[in-house]
Amino acid sequence: MKKFAIAIHGGAETTKPSELDNKKEEAYKDGLADALKAGYDVLEKGGSALDAVEAAVNSMERNPLFNAGRGASLTERGENEFDAAIMDGNTLRVGAVGAVRYVQHPISLAKVILQKCDYCLLVGTGAEEFALANNLSLKGPEYFVTPEKKEAWLDKQQNKVEKKRMPGSMTD
Amino acid sequence: TVGAVALDINGNLAAATSTGGLTDQLKGRVGDTPIIGGGTFANNEVCAVSCTGEGEVIMRGALAHEVYAMMKYAGHSLQAATEKAIQLHADKLQGDRGILSMDSSGKVAFGFNTGFMKRGYWAADEEPFVALWE
């Protein structure tokens, strides 16, 4: 039995080693190490598992390398939409948010819902109003959308346009 | 998607998952992350779970709860239950899956069918561990 422990993931995707240069790999490892430390420090001071997982996820939400918070993937509209959930194994209480756009730390909003709301899951503007009512930090799109993600999104839209232009693909 | 599971000094487990969703997804699409039992689940008696990958596959398979159920009702170990949840209904539910789980003793399991999962683990008084590839 461990005194305490934390484990994290930063996403699983179909990627080949050739697609990732050493610099990016090191950056990923540094981001993971930062998040681990954020959670471990909470546990080492006797903090709760709930606070530890929030701290670790907050660290990755701030890191534009990960698909959460700042630097997250963009929708077909070129916008960010976030989902998050947190669950307490002791009380079985839950906090979850869906399709929120301006909340800097979606996992922290989920935790406030776990602590203060009678409901488990809030979505969209209702969730954002709950964040406002609880003085959580909201940010404009310029905080979340990184140049890399914007470029990837533009490329994707360009591809979609070209596909439509292909002969035989138009309909009058 | 990012996630964390933890065991604290009082023996409590917790799970957390946060995501920006799928690139180019429809406005209003919500994935597995906030679906309790789908992408996120925790129960002190058994385990804490956080999933990543293609949300539709994870939701339809209720994969976070599957890890819990296979340990609680079928007596599987954390690692075996996690690996079984990665393979579950593979014929009907094709898509990337990654599962991070921790049991009530602080043991960890990583399951993924993508060959690449950004992950890390740090237990009390041990060295931290981070990895990317299988």
C-alpha cells in the first residue's frame, strides 16, 4: 500500500516516432513532469486526492502543448469548447462541465460544481454563469487559441475547400 | 485530453479529466470526459479512472465504469481490467483509446491502443516516472 500516489496522462493518439522531433518530445516530458510535481506537492503536504488531481490537470490546462485549456483543439468553427469532470472516490460526489468556452480552468469549475452545486453536470452558458457567480477566471479566445492550433485549423479548412473543388464534386 | 488519478494519505481516491475535444468537431459536441462512468470515474473501494481517445467509442463502451466493474464483480486485477477495457467490443467500437487507472493501494495501470500515450506516475518516496511511447 503506497502512502500516497498520483498518475497523469496527457492524451493518447495515433502518432509515429518519425512525426515527433526530440525537441517536442522533451517539451512533452517537461510538461508531464511539471504536472506530476504540482499534484505530488499537494499530496506530500497531506492534501486531498481531489486537490491533487485538480492541481495536476490545472498545470496541463495552462500548458499549450496539451489538448485542454490553453492550446486546445479547435472546433469546425475555429473556436474552443471545453469539457471536464472530477469525481471524489470517498463521497462519490461529481462535478462536470460540457461545451464551455471562456473558463480558464474547466477542471476548477468542475470542482466548484462538485462542492457547491446540487447537480452533477452543467453545460454551456449555464456553466459559465456558475463560474462567474463563483469568481472563477474567464478569458477571451485570444488566451486559448495558439498560433499552431489556428494554423492547423486553417490547413484543415483549406483541405475541405479543395476537396469540394475537385472535378465531379460540385453540384449545380 | 488530459487527466489525473490520485490516492491521498487518508486512503481517498479521486479522478479528473479535462479536454478541448476533437479537432474540427461540431459546435456543441460533448465527448466522454464529463460523462461519469464514460471518461471519468472514482470509488474508494476499487479504483479511479481517467480516459482519453475517441470520445464516442469511450462513451458507448462506458469504459471508465467497465474497469471498476471488472475489478469489483469479476475479480480482475487493475492491469487486467484496464487492458480488457481497452479491447472491449473492439469489433463494434473502433477508435483510439487510452485509460489511466489507480487502485486503492496506489498501484497504477496505463492501457492504450495507439502506441503513444503521454503519461506519468509518482508514488510517495519513489522517483517520478514519465513516458510517451509504448
